[in-house]
Amino acid sequence: MKDFTIKRCQKCLLPENEPQNIRLDNNLICNICRQEAQEVRMDWAELEAIFENTLAKHRGKGAYDGVIMMSGGKDSAYLAYLLKRKYKLNLLGVINDIHYEYQETFDNAQKICAALEIPLQKNTLPKKMMQDFFNFLFTDQELRDKGHGHICLYCGRLMIRVAGEYAKAKGIPLVFSGHNPQQVFGMGESFEVDENRKIRQQMIIDLVNTAVTKSHVRLRLRNKNHLLPFFPKELFPAGVSGLFMYQHFAYKPLEMMATIKKELGWQPINKFSKTYIASGCRLAKLWMHLAGLNNTSNYVDLELSEQVRNGVLSKDMVKKFYEEAFDATTEIEGLLAELNITGGVAAIK
């Protein structure tokens, strides 16, 4: 979280940022905190019932009950633990290899799946295509935003779609994902009852649809039609449904980590900070750095502040995460070379 202002929300730590519509009142509380304090969420029991009814509808309809997206991080590890131990599902683990992950990502996924007796398949995407995909996202000035959150928007949609295509090819009806509540809402996939949240959700859906349409236009203008399938208009192919577990159950990352450490021997991937909160791919270091250069909050900042507001992480832990973050300068230079991006970060910030 770059210190580009001395004014920071006393509740969630977000810095004041007018371009991002983050404003502080006289008590140094941001407008996001004030707004969310008034919103109504669907009851957890009702959300859990929706989840279990969906399971009942699809259980036993394929060679596996579902494909579970594995990442090596805490969210997918706990998701696998719950689905296997509590719901006794017959699962196929799939990890997408986009060629920009840490090796610990694959090691952790393999370890968790072995402990739970879940077969794991590595779905390797074409290396040159992924290089072109990310080069396009980082260099196209019409698509990128100052915080470079568009990288995760497009990549996240691609990863879900790829998992869905994998499931469809094997006749598996469900894809389980460990996206956290903030990520699910950011895709427009959450269940909402509050009218203000419904409005925000529809705005997000409209923005995503506009962004995907715009990406297709830009790809054609830059003669990169081979990348069009990497920008899907729908998250899932016909015949496959998605279940985002953390929109159905309370998200408690610290409790989740304690459970999977004890039960499965899971260990965090400490590649960003000595204080573990999120794993992420190698490219996250690049776009987080670019957001800092642009004096704006990045996707991780916004996500962690949301978790502070929801009381699942403490302000002290988030502060420690930033204080103990590793210097990524050398790694960033290497990533730019891998992506064939010339001119350094100044050319793409």
C-alpha cells in the first residue's frame, strides 16, 4: 500500500484517493466503510441451503461431482478440505499452468490433493499464447487502468473459463472455485438482497461486459485475433455450472489456515511478505509495483481493506504485511524480459 497520502481511513486503512472515489470524513472514516455499514446481506443459512441444493442437483451426474480449481493458496486448500471431508464429494483437482507461477503453487496443490485423495491434473496453457496475452494486457493503453487491476479481471475470467472447458470435456457438471467474497462480488456473481448492492453489482456486470467487448475491439485493431478465445464473454460454457464457496459460507482466512495447517500440513507461499495473507502469481508483483508508481491503490490494497472492514483480518496484521513485504525490483526486471516488454516499467505504468 503506497504512502501517496497522509490521510488514511482509520477503520480499513484505505488511503484517500479522489480518482478512485475514496473520500474520508472529518473522523477519517472512508465513504466505503460508511456505505457498507448500512448494507443488508443475505443470511448465511439461506446461502448454505442454496449451496447444498446445488450439490444435490448435480451430485453423481458425471465421472466426478465437480472440478475443483487448485492454486496452492489457503482458499482453494480449505475449499478442497471442506468439499471432501464434510460433503464427501468425488472431485477432480485441476491447476492451470500459465507459466508465471511460483513452483510452490504446484507443490502445495499436489500436497493438498494427495492428503485428501483427490486426483490432480495440471492443465498447461500454451506458453507463447500466455506470453502474448499478458504482453497485450500490460501494453494496451486503452484497456489498462492506473491500478492495473484489469490484469486480474481478464486473467481471472480466463482461468475460470478454462476450468469450465476442462470440466465440459470430461462430462463434469460443476466447477468449484475458491475466490474470496470480494472477488466474487467483483465478478458480479454474488447473491444480493440489498438494493444498493444490487445496483453496484449490475454496474460491475455492465463494466465487465463493456471491458470484454472493448478487449475484442482492441485485439482486432492490433491484429491479435489469435487471442480472442482468451477473452471469453461468458464465465462458463454451456452445460457447466460454477460454485463459488465463499459466497455461501463466512470467510474466515485465519481459521481456515489454522485448520489446513493442522489437518493437511499446508504451508503458506511467502513470496510477497514475511507475513502471509495471500499467495498470488508472480505477475502480481509487477502490477502492484505499477499501481504504486501511479500513486493509486491496487487490487490487493482494496481486497485487504475489505477484509479489515469485515473483521476477518486485523489492521495490525495488514500493516505488518506491508512492512515486511519483499523488494521485488530484480524479479520485476525479469518479468518484463519474459513478457518481451521493452522500455521498463516507465513504458507501461
